[in-house]
Amino acid sequence: MALHSYLSGISQMFLVVTLLIVGTAGVREVLAAEVNVYSGRKEALIRPVLDRFTEQTDIIVNLVSGKAGQLRERLLVEGRNSPADVLITADVANLHRATVAGLFQPIDSEVLDRRIPAIYRDPGKHWFGLSLRARIFVYARERVQVDELSTYEDLTALKWRDRITVRSSSNVYNQSLISSMIAVHGIDAAELWVRGLVKNFARSPKGGDTDQIRAVAAGEADIAIVNSYYYGRLVASSKRSDSDIVERTAIFFPNQGGRGTHVNVSGAGVTAYAKNRLEAISLLEFMASPEGQSLFADLNHEFPVSGDVSKSRIVSTWGSFIADELNLALLGEHNGDAIRVADRAGWR
């Protein structure tokens, strides 16, 4: 009887240990099926994409949203202890800064290489563009004839004196526009262009891109230089005041007779110390897929980076345009020069 009790106790202990081992393995398996994302894009503009990824893969996505600079600094401070697996941010300059800071690791993925055109990804495969935005003109219908508009370079012409509005050069969107001018024309010519542009400002730079569009509608300026998706947001708005702005204005894609309109990307990369590396790559591959690109671009009225993905209803109404085929990695490389050019030329 004593021997039976002893053996029974051993069996129970073995069962408990087995359950603990299996349970621990199960916990590890559950924990592995997740990916942690730091996103410079607002949650409302990224969460539907992440939720769809979870529906397809059962991989849980934990999201932290913030401004690009704050997230970059957070990753630097956290170092190897960072929980982040993926960093999503807007503008190639921010992607370049993260790469230079060692915050990304290179990724070899046949899916990403096939789905993302070479000009919209890092040559070293640290980041991949997922949607496009164009730096366009929004003009006053009553005060500007469309045949008066042509190129970024033409904005220095005397006819535009006191008629142009644009946000501060401290904004990365404008830094990248200047970078594109440096890449095409060289530093000296780009600085002459910025000086000429500043002379034609209708007011001192202030506010965001939407504020520039509102200034044109209100008659404070005749042309605004903005990212295309800001106009898309106004078109999509149910506010009567926004509808009035759209009625008074129109959009123009510059440089269509030459190199094409300056474009930039929202993109992402796998962080240097990603604990869930495979899941992170899976997320990027989903976002590069036709469905992922469509969701990612449509939510913010942007353009897909792949030609086989349909544009949203609003974006489609703008028609097709020629995009500058400059490799976007160059914009990040010229960012420091762009900032110095703007400072010297008085674009504050």
C-alpha cells in the first residue's frame, strides 16, 4: 500500500512537471505570435491595416504611436532592451535618420524586393516605402489660370511675388523638396531657387499644410505647396467649411513636362534588436501586398507604391501624373545640406 502511494505520488509529480513544461512552451508560443510596432502614423491611419494582418495571421500587433523624432529618440535610449520590432514613419528623411542611427537591420525578402520598386526602398534594404505622397500646388481657381502653372523652378518668377504660401523649412517635407532640388540641380542652384521662392512668399511660414490650403481659399495667397493627402482629407471631410475650400481651389502636379512631380514615402523597417523578427518581416510583407498597400494608402489618401494596386476613389479623381524617378535614398543623404541651404536663404 505504501509502495502504491509512493508510485502514485511520483506519477502525479511527473504529470505536474509535464504540464508545467507544456504550459511554459505554450506561453512561449503565444508570446512569439506577436509583433511590437512603433508608428509615427496616427493610430486611426494604421490600426485597420494592423487588425487585418492579425485576422490573416493570428499575430497580435501591439502599437505605440508618437512623433517621428520622439520614437527615434526612444529607440536610441532603449537600445538592445527595446520591445519594438517595427518602426513606421513618414518621409524618407526620417527613414534615413533612423538608418544612420543604426535603428534598422537589413532585411532580405523576395516579397519586399518584388513588391517595392527599387527607387522607393533603401539600397541596403533597411527600410521600404509603403505609400507615396506628392508635393503639389493647390491654387485659387479665381486668381490663377492653370496654364500659368508649370514647375517648382518657375515659382521664383516675378509673377508670383507675394502669392505663395508654404510651411516652415523646419518641416521634413520641405527639407526633402529642397533635397530633390539639390540632387537635380546642385547645391548652389538649389540655394538660388530657395532665395527666389522666399521672395515670393505671401506671408511668413506658419502652420501645417492644411493651413496653407486654407490661406489660399481665404485669399491670403494664390498658391500653396503641400502634400497631396492634405487636400484629400479636405475632399473627404463632411464639414461645409472644408467643402467650401475645395470648391475655391484646385490641385496641380508640377514638372509634368520634365522630371515629374516630387514624391516621398511613408515606410517601415525592422528594428535592429527586434525580438520578433520573423513576425516583423511578415508584417512588412503584408503591408507590401496589394491588400496591405491599398489599406495603408487609402486611409491617408496616398498613392500605392506598386503600379498594380488601385488608387482610392478620391485619389483616382486626380488622374494620373508623372512622378519624379529620383531614387528617394538621395533625399535622406542631402537632408543636412537642405537644412543649411534653407537657413542661409532665409526660409525659416
